[in-house]
Amino acid sequence: MASDKMRRNGMPITPPQSGMTTYDEAKRQANIAKHGLDLLDAALVFGAPDKVTLESPCGNEDRRMDIALVEVMGVALVYVERGSVVKTISLHRASKAERRRYEIAQPD
């Protein structure tokens, strides 16, 4: 799996396991207005077979970012794991740098 290439302190960064996914409704609406993408579609990123999982720290939160191709569009999903709950924070079109990181992580 491509995400196994990404490491934190020498250990693989693993994507979230199945569990409950939550979001803040106000943040969901803001994400739709700003990026045109709905946090409800996070499952499409989590389920993408070739996604890349990276660290995306913010303050003292251990955030993660999954970059994946979803319906031929590169997208980035930012989230945080809190126990068995995954809180989605942002879903946006992947930037050029994010797409490049995705491409580098893909097997030959």
C-alpha cells in the first residue's frame, strides 16, 4: 500500500481503521462554500486504494492528510483521530505540491 511509504519517527503512518467518522456541521457548510466539496464524501478518500497518508500537524493536534484520486480528481482530506472516532476537518482539491507527493509515493 502506498501509504506505508510515509513514516513518522521511523514508523509507518497508518490510515484510520474503520470506526465512526464525525464532522462539525458549520465546518462542513464552510468547506462546501470554500472548496465545493462535502465532508460527507470523506469515505471516498478513506476507501481509495492508492491513497497516500501524511502527517499534517496543527498546533498540538496530530492531524493526518490523505491524498487520493477520487473520480479522476486529486483531493486532500485532513482529519484527526480521537480514539475510535475520526473527525474530518477539510476536504479540498489537492494542490500541485500535494499531487506531486501523491505521485512520488505511488509504486512504479
